[in-house]
Amino acid sequence: MNTIIEFKHARKSYGDHVVIPDLNLKIEKGEFVTLIGSSGSGKTTILKMINGLIPLDAGNVYVEGKDIASEDLICLRRNIGYAIQGSGLFPHMDVEDNIAYVPNLLNKKDKQRTRKAVEKWIQVVGLERDLLDRYPDELSGGQQQRVGIARALAASPEILLMDEPFGAVDDITRHMLQDEIKRIHEQTGVTIVFVTHDIREALKLGTKVIVLEHGEIAQYDTPEAIQQAPANDYVKQLISDK
Amino acid sequence: MDFIIDVLTLLHDRADFFLNLVFQHLQISLIAILIATILGLLLGIWISEHQKSSNLVIGIVNFIYTIPSISLLGFLIPFSGIGNTTVIIALVVYALLPMVRNTHTGITNINPAIIEAAKGMGSTKMQILWKIKLPLALPTIMSGFRNMVVMTIALTGIASFIGAGGLGVAIYRGITTNNAVMTFAGSLLIALLAFFMDFIFGRLEKALTARRPNAKRKVFVEIASAAIVVLLVFAMLFSNLFGKTDKVIHLATKPMTEQMIIGEALKMIIEQESDLTVEITEGVGGGTSNIQPAMEKGEFDIYPEYTGTGWNAVLKEKSIYHESMFKELQDKYKEAYDFSWVSGYGFNNTYGIAVAKDIAQAYNIKTYSDLAKYTPQLTFGAEYDFYEREDGYEALQSAYAFNFKETVDLDIGLKYQSIQQGDVDVIVVFTTDGQLNDDRIVVLEDDKNFFPSYMAYNVVRNETLTKYPELKEILDQLENKISDSTMARLNYEVEVNKKEPKQVAKEFLDELGLLKE
Ligand SMILES: Nc1ncnc2c1ncn2[C@@H]1O[C@H](COP(=O)(O)OP(=O)(O)O)[C@@H](O)[C@H]1O
Ligand SMILES: [Mg+2]
């Protein structure tokens, strides 16, 4: 297996507040890694270190073997899908333009290709084509999340970063979306890093689960291994909440 | 109702005049709007990206906004002179606030998660600005913009105060010549213009921000944008706003009816007798205090002025001026400014004392000294001002030993009515007041020369007189042609009979036989 994302002695603090003391982590290509931890434990920070939205104080992050500190961040980000809570859709663009956002940044001229990508991804996330000219506020919460996923995937990235993407939808919709993202992962083989604070979601979706405690990895293993052998009391406590 | 009909009639009869003013008004305001939009957007965007500077910049812009327009103009005149440049600068300065503030508010109120999403997907700063920030801020920016458009069009009305064009000319002329119909017509057109532009931009905004633009809307956007562009280009290309052509005499007049009449007469006769073109800047606000600096800079070549005013207000002499000092006045002007006083018109616009004609005849009163003998039987009226002035009532009273039975404060607008109704017997007047053109009133002779002399002349730059030697002779044609009572009669034609200053000037030149067909 080859490593697609790697953290080496990554460190981040805000003033005196050390959020990530010393992170060492390897994520293999094609994995679906869920990142679980309580609020404020540093999940979002880790995610944003991968696409360079948060710069490191020390250490390195490698994406596909290259230190991102010496990469063109704009270019890097265009090849990493990014989906956030509440979908982050652009309210002034219709569904089609939202999904086409990154393809348009990449290949402005090739309208044909962009259009094809949009049609492909709207189907992959399980939406009807006639939603394409709707605006975000004309969609249900679940539909918005699906558009958010389609947008993140539209340029066919190798990596997809998702920050509590299903945090704001009802239980039934969340279950449907979870099944959907699992299917998409199997279908596309994209590497996913998925932040959640819901242990059931983490265990259900992840091929690997990272349990984060105060910016440090308490356990990093398959869902089965974590359930059978929790590494410490915190992990034990966490899975018992299930 | 009658008033409305008068306004409509005036607009109809003088359609050319008003249309020209509307066009000038649009020119000035559109140029200011264009500059302010670009500057305001840039500044608004800049402070949104550099939050630290935003309080300071908005504070400054806000402060400028609160300066009264008259003071701002007064402040700018020494730098940018009289006319369009100054007006446009002032308009732009005021227009900045709504543009900067709304652009800043519109951008900073965008949900930061949306901007972070755009950034996380690999947008450059510019792409975030163009694709995300500006479109999302557009409704707020547009409301500031429309606000600014209406304000600028209204404010352009002050342009004429410092000698620029536009509908303010009508308003200002109406005020100066006591013609409420004219003032109202100008104001009405400004209001309509502002309303119309707001309507157009409102439609444009709707069409621009429509979610599913249908064909009709798209066409509208295209037509409206094209029209605005054409209008702007037209305004720029055809504006003689800043350029100066050769063989042009720049003539200024003060905001007084008689100056407007004389200005028109000068233009007519100079253009008739030479190949010079005369450009009149009518009724420059602040009169001498703003015309004199512009004369010194060469922005104006000639203007009608009064000897006493030149002596006290321009040369800043403390003594009272009498015509025996004319040579001294002339010399001082030559030395200080290289201007000449030429071709006096023959009238003296100063204080005077007027008496009801029946009284003057009954007692055979011709001079102030004659009047002194009868004052214990007579009532004297003047505006409040006159009692306060150092050289006013008290000085007059002791100079001639007046001893009136009673003295009354009169409103300047009601003075003539009071003497006609017999409420007062004697009033203080200006010797060329239009209302003196009334055979029930007689102006007496100031036999001891109590009041300073304000003889009307042309003040001309010597440079202009040298460059166009034919000018002096032409000006001489009007020398001593206008007496106090003639001037009063001409003023009367404008102020009471509501004739145009130009028309009155033409009829007068015709009377003198100076007009060639
Ligand atoms: N810009 C910032 N300035 C100061 N502290 C921050 C900033 N961003 C995050 N933090 C702090 O860092 C810690 C981790 O934040 P985050 O990674 O967002 O947590 P999580 O996503 O796990 O809830 C929190 O304590 C948070 O308050
Ligand atoms: Mg978070």
C-alpha cells in the first residue's frame, strides 16, 4: 500500500494554547479514514492542515509524497475535494454552477467537459438532473449535502476532505447519506478523510478510525480492532456511548 | 393651480433652455458618478481586505460627508478654481461614503464559511473576489450605489453656485431674479431626473440579480448597459467641460439681476461686433469674493463690478470710497492685479432714500437736506440691517440732522408695499431696485455724498485688453448709457414682469440702436 497523506511531527498552537502538540500519521491510498474526537480536540485543524488552510508551526505534511510547504497551494487544493458542514454551497449560484465551480477554475474553456462532469456527479450523488437549475435555498438539507459532495468530487480528486458533512441533517437523511458516501467510496476508490463527532458514524463508515484526544492520537486502527481492544479509558468510554 | 400652469408653460416655452440644462446636469453628475463608483468600489474592496484600515478610512469618508456642501466648495475653490472641476471633485467626495461603506459592509457580512469553502477548493484571491465576494455583496453595493446616484443628481444642483452648469442654473437664476416659477421648474426637473435614473438602475439591478433571467430581462440588461455606456461616452466626448477654445472671452456675473442683464448685453454686443465668443458664467455664488480669485488666475477675463466694492472688498481699503478717488482705484488695481476699470455704465448701485411722491411734491423735497426739515412729521422705514450698520441709520441721522417722528423695522420684501400703502413715508432703498420703477416713489439726491459710491464698470484683465484690442471700443458703446432709473427699469422687467434677462438685454440694446440686424 502506498501512503497518500503523511504528517511528521506536525505542531499547531494558538498563542499558549497548543492544539496539536506532535502529530505523526500515515494515511494509505484508498482508505476511508474517519477522525473522531470531542469538540475542540483538533479535528478540523488536522483536516485543514492537509489542504494548507492552516499552516503548521513545525513539522511537515506530505501529500502524495510531496511536502505541501513547497507546493503551490492553489493547485494542491484544486486536486483535493473539500466538503464542510452546512454544505458551504454558494448561495448565488445554481446547482450546476456550484458543482462546476472547481472544473471551471481548472478548465475554463472546455464547457463540454465541465457539463459532462456535472451530469456524472449529480447522478453519482443520487440527485435528479432537473435540480441543476435550482438554487441552494430551494433544496432540502439532504439535497444540499449531496450537492456539496458532488461539488467536492467534480474535479475527480484523489483525496476528499469532509468536515462533519452530515452534522446538520435529520437522522433518516443522515443514514441515507452515510450509505451514499460509503457507496461512492467503494465506487471511486477516492481516499476520504472524514471528520465526525459521532462514534457510530465513525465506526460505520471508516475503513480506519482515528480517535483524537487533546490533539493526540489515542488510537488509529480498523473499527473492529478499536471495538475489540480500546487503547485507553477514553476510547473505551467513547465506544460505550455507542 | 395657476402656479403649476405657470411652471408647465415656462417649461414648454423655454424647452431648449431646460433641455440644455438637463443635458449639462447629466454630464456633470454622470462623470462624478462614474469616478465615485470606481474609486468607491476600489476603496471599499481594499479596506475589506485590510480590515485594520477600515475604521480609519470610513471615519475619514464619514467626516467629509458631514461637511456642508457650501463650505466644501469654498474650501476647494482656491485649489481647483470656479467651475466644473471643483463641482465634480466635490460630488465625488460626497458620493464616496455610500459606495465605500456599502461595498465594505456587503463584503464583510458574507458568511466566512462560504469564503473558506471557496478558498479550500483552490480559488485565488482574485477569483474569490470576482466569483464570490462581489456577487454576494452586490445587493448591498447596489443599494449604496442607487442612494449615491440620487444624492449626486440632487447635489449637482449646487454646481451653478460656483459657475458650473446644470439645472441649478435655473434654480439659482430663479432665486436671484425673484422668479419662483423658474426655481420650481429647475427643482422639479432635478427631482424627475433623480427619480428616472433611480428607476433605470432599479430595473437594471433587478435584471442583473434575477435568478433565472428570461430573454426579455437579458435584452433589457443589454439595452440599458449599452445606453449607459453610450451616455457616458457621449458625456465625455462632447463635454467642453474642461477644454478652453481660442478667441473666447470668459465673462462672470454676480448673482444679481442687473449683472445678469448686463452680462447678456455684453455677450450680444461683443459677439456682434467681433469674432470673439463670450462664455458667461452666470451668477457666481459669493460674488466678488469668488470671482476676484478666478480673475487673478485668468479663469475669467471680465466682469461687471462696483467701484466701492472694488475699493473696500478687493483692495481692502478702510476708507469710504467716493468717485474723486477713481484714479487711485484704477492705479491700485493696475499695480496689484494688472486689471483695468473700463467703460462705466453710468449708474450707481448704492443706498438711497425714497419718499412717497405726494409727500415729495407737497413739501418740494428733492434732496436729503430738503427732507431733514420735514422729518418730525414723517415715518422712516428700513430693514433691520440698516439700523445695525455702523454707516447706517445713526450715521445718516447725524450727517443730515434727521429727526423722524418714528422709525420702523421692515422686511426687505415688504418695504415697497409699506410705502405704497402709506404705512411709512420714507424708506431706504438700493438705487437700482426694480421696484423703484414706480411713479408713486421718488429717490432723493444725496447732496452731501453721505453714502459711498458704487458706480458700475467693467473690470477687465489687461492681458485680455491687449490680446483683443477691439474689445475696449466695443465696451465703450455702453459707456454712460445706463442711469440709475434705467437700470431699475430693466431690473423691473425681469423681477416683476418675469422677462428673461437675455430678452431684456436685447430690447435695451435695440432701444439704444446698437443692434444690427
Ligand atoms: N483561529 C483560531 N484562533 C484561536 N484558537 C483556535 C482557532 N481555531 C481553532 N482554535 C482552537 O483550536 C482548538 C481546536 O479547534 P478545532 O480543530 O476546530 O476543533 P474540532 O474541529 O475538533 O472541534 C479549539 O480549542 C479551538 O478553540
Ligand atoms: Mg471542527
